[in-house]
Amino acid sequence: MASELIKYLRDLSHLAFPFNCFGCKSALDEGESPICDDCRAHLPRTHYWRQNENTVERLFWGRIKLVRATSYLFFTKGGIVQEMMHQLKYNSRPEVGQILGGYFGMELDDSWYSDIDVIVPVPLHKDKLKKRGYNQCDSIVVGLAQEMKKSFRLNAVQRIRSNESQTKKGRFERWVNVNEHFAVTEPDFLTGKHILLVDDVVTTGATIEACASAILLVPGAKVSIATIACPNPV
Ligand SMILES: [Zn+2]
């Protein structure tokens, strides 16, 4: 009786708040993944992870020294990737990041990531974190780490506004623009490691460049980049 009641209430709530695909918004069946099979099958994959000197790697040439760089999907205006990124960043749906990070991790070859030691997100400034409630990159990192069977560290790097820095600039800091910079908070942990730095989208690469530059000040640190989306072409 109780289980029937639970089922009845669940069906009722499903009518009131139907579950919709994060990509195409079509109604989902109970138990179906929040990204429908059709959207998953038609994700606009870049396949850059199978391509040396791909467009994302080239974006950073002459700017920072990276081991590898890739994005998972092409981002087009009005497309399903834009919709999913919107859900992830602005609609309180961090689970989109974990799902896409998981898909990405499944498609990356072991040879692409076997020498990576730890996965780290590009951090948000704490004010933005407070407003949004979560860093959208954290869930991507978790999804990737689960599939790649790698460890991750969510707070190894911090994003700071310049006026908060009362003391002299630290050894492991790099500016992103006149107002913000990144500081490595756990340099000892990152020493000598190959770090996979994760962001949701890469466009100009300025933010990733500044964050990676801070990490590269740590002795022996190497950096690779993975983002869920990039424009086509970058
Ligand atoms: Zn869909």
C-alpha cells in the first residue's frame, strides 16, 4: 500500500514537474538519463583528443606550455550544447556537468590521460560561488575523475580580486586581468605532478591561460587542459 502511494505521488509530481532532457527539453521517461538517448547520440563531438596540434592546443601556442589540450563538444548558438551549458551554469543543475564529464571520460583514450596525476577545476571567485552555490567546473571534474579513475582536488587553486590582496603577490600567482588573479593554495601537493585543468568552455583562453600559468609556477608541475565545450572553430 505504502509503495503504491509513493508511486502515485511520484507519478503525480512527474505530471506537475515533468522531467525534461537537458538538451532538447523533450519529456523523459522515468529512469531515463537526464540527457536523452537521441541528444547523447548526436552530441557534436570535436574528437580533438585524437588529434595532435588540434585547434584548442593551437590556441595556447606561444602563450603557455601545455602537455595536451582538448574540448569535448562544439558549442553553437542555439544548439543543445549551449542549452546544456546554460542549465549547468545558470539554472542550478550541476548534475549536467557530472553527466557530461562522465561521457567525456568514457570517450577519452587511456593513452590520452594515463600520465595525469590529478584533476583540478578552474576556480570561481568566492562571491560568485556564494551567488551560484556551486562551481560548475567541480561537477565536470567529478564526472571525469570517476570515469578516468583519477584523483581530483577541488580547492588547489583560488581566484582572488586584486583589492583583497593586502600582502605582496605570492610566488604562485598569476594575473588574469587588472582585477583578478589565480593563486595556488596547495603548491606542495601539486609539486612534480601532471595536472589536468578543467573548465566548462574555452573561448579566448585568457582565463585558462592565467590559471595554468599560476600552476606552472609550482616546481615540476605540468598542465593539460580539458573543457566540455569550445566554439567551432575556436
Ligand atoms: Zn534530448
